[in-house]
Amino acid sequence: MENKQDIRIALLSWQRPVVGGAAEKEQGIQSCNNLGFSAAASDERLLNFDACKEDVHRLCNKEGIDLKSDLSILECLQDAGQTEAATLTRQCEDLVWQYKVKLTQDERFTNAAKGYCKDEIAKIPGMQKCTEMTKPGYALSCMLDFTPNVTATSQCHAFLQRTGVLAFGDFRLVGPFVEQCGATLTRVGCGTLTPHKAHEGVIVPHTQGMALECLINYVVKHGKEQSDPLQMLDPGCRHEVMRLVEMQTEDFHLDRPLFFACRQDRERYCKEVVAGKGKIFECLMMNRNDQFMEPECARLLGERAYMMGRNYRMAHPLVKACANEMKEYKCEPQDELESAAHYHLTWILLCLENGAHNAKEIDKWCSPRGDIEPKGLTLHCLMEHASATDKTKQVGPQCMQALKDVVKVADIGSNYKVDKVLYGSCRTLIDGACARETGSESETLTCLMRHVDSSDMTPMCEQRLLEVQYFMARDWTLDPQLYEACHDEAVR
């Protein structure tokens, strides 16, 4: 049969999506297994194309692969090559390439996306814009950006995930990457965007995703020579590389070189880990230095770790778990500053650590201008909250201990003048009645306490006095008169 004509006929059914939502992930996957091909005649299925019939029976005739599903067969042929013996014939490789182009490059993909992701497109404005893109490979690339925003158990998620695996198998299918990185690939010697015939007889796993892998390897190799080797890539290409790498770290199956190099290590170290949200990648990274890890897997993980250091968004588990803290502590870099140092993972970690160890009491209650108030006003504000009866307005243990240390070091009981706020609030009494009644500065606080109910006591002075007294009452060593009078008895 004529390959191109047969493909054209079979792919017409791509436009007929499964109707209705899926309650469970398995249902969504099963819906995408069909992809509307059930309407096609039996001789129009990929299984029956002469070019791939032998390869399908040799590589895909095993448990877990639905031979009635063209998508399952396509995935099987793409994943083939776990061993050196598993190669595709030139004719089948050519057919698979043509098939993938048809599935991802024209209106068939857009129409299928509108069917499988109808509800999501209605809810997410950006997805609607994706379906309006007409340049080859752009609608696919745009839709894949929204995969994290789609419910994992939906048929839309299954559709995007499985289509994404096909696209990431060869970046010639990702329109923006081809357009933005074509010149860069040629300039740095990563000429993977060659005519498909150049890949004749090449083992499939060794070619999948190699355009991006070559660029990553180029950046890592020049890491010691350049302060920011990513700047060696053209701006548009740099953006595409970082975007695609972010997707790969979230879904292990999208990183084709890593997927093949680490297959055995995934079974060895991460067999119980559920795929998705960067969990497989995180698990492999945790075991990267194990002596039993395959050298090629460890090498590729090292490259990914380097890229993660340059782009915090690759650390998906961290970003998801700390999303609220990153916003609260202002640890979110702006998108347009990808080349800035604070876009690096180390900056994010330091920012989060700083935010976690720095309490929030000052910003929350005692910093109307966003900084420390002069003349001790911030300190007394914190002291006021330390003695608050409302637990929701009390300072935390760390802040409380810091306040105790300050009061102890300042030794207000011996010299009230170090507390400018107290002195300013109680100056009338200090310079008046207490100046006549006391013979030393250490007796002044005691005098003020004696006048707490007198007509000379102002509300502001009383408030400041009680803030200081709150701490002195909890540590008798802060009261010089009490300490001197009772020290010997306390020691005994």
C-alpha cells in the first residue's frame, strides 16, 4: 500500500475524540488509547502497514501493549531499543516519523485537542489561544505548557501527556524550538535538525531528544570557562531550552536520553515511586552518587543538576511544596530576569531559609514604613505584643527570647535612660516626683511603679512601664534592687 495515502486516510479519524470526561486516570488513558481510531478499517491501522508490520510484531507483541491502539504501537516503537538489538528498520522508522508529523503538526492535533480538552479550554483562556496557532508545531508546544494546570485524572491530561512523549522524542516536532534554536544548533555543532534520512539505521534511543541533550552538554562543558554559560545561547533559544528542560524534569518520560539511560536505575532505586510532579527525577537525583548507578545515567543526572542550579523551576517538588512561602518571603524571580543571579536555585534556597529563620513580627505589627522605627519604637511595639493577652497577637518563642536578651543586656532597671521611649513617655514623673523621691537612677523604675495609680501617671507612661515590667517580673535578676537584696538568699 502507499504509505502516505494510507496515513492520510487513517489519520482522518484523529478528529473524532472520545466524548465525556473521565473520573479516573485509567479511563483517561484508555480514551487516549483509542484516539478515535476505532472508526478506521482494520487494514488502515499502523499494525498492518507493511513498513512496520515486522517491527511491531517483533518489538510490541507483548503484555501491556494494546495492538488495537495506534498510539500504543507508536509509543512502543518509540520506546524500542532498550537493548542494542532492538532497532527499527529504515522503512518503519520513516513511517513512524511521517506518522508523528501528521499527528502533531497540522489541524488534526488542534481538532483533537479541542475535543479531549474542551472543558479545560473553556476554563483556561491561554489554552484557547493555543488552538488558534497555525504554524507547524506551535499549537502542540503551546498546549504542553498547560499540562501542569490540567487535572491529572482527566482525559485531557492523558492526551497532552502522551502526545508530549511523541513530541519530545524528536524536537523537530516542537515548532518554537526548531525556529529559535536552528541557527544555534548549527553554530555549536549540534546539527541534529538534519533531514530524516540521515538517521537511517541509527538505534532509536540514541537519537531521541538529542538536539536538546547536545545543547545541555554544550552549556555544561563551558560551565567552568563562563560565569553564565547559558548566555552563549541565543536569547530565544535559551528561553526554549529552559522551558523544555522544565517540562522534562516534571515528567521523566519526556527526557528521552535520561529515560533510556536510567531505565534500570529507575527499577533499582525508584520502583515504588509514582511518576509525575518530578518525583522520579527527584528519586534518581537522591541516588546519583550511589556506586551501583549506571555511569551514563549518573552523567546525565549531573548535567540536569547543573541546569537545575541555573533555573529553580526545574526543582518541581520544591517549587510546588514551597509555593506559598516563596510568595510570602518574596522569593519569586521575575520571568524577564532569567539571566540574573537570583534566578538560580541557590538564591531561592537562601531566600527561603532566610525567610524561615527570620520571624515576621516586625513586618506584621511594628513596621508601618517597612523598616525599623527609630528611638526604640519598634522594640517597645514588640514588647507590647509580648505581653498581649490575645494569643493571636503574641510574638513567637524565638522573638520572645530575643526580647529577653535585649532587655537583659540593656539593663533598664539600672539605668532607665537607655530606654528613650520610656523616658520620653514618663518624663514628667521622672523629672518631677521621682527626682525628689529617689537618690539614684536604679530606684527610678521602682518610683514609677509606686505612682502607677496616681493622678500624675499618664496612660502612655503606664503602658510603657508595664511593657518593661512584664519582662522584669519574669526575671528577678533584671531588678537591681531585688537582686541586691535577695542575692545571698537565692544562692543559699
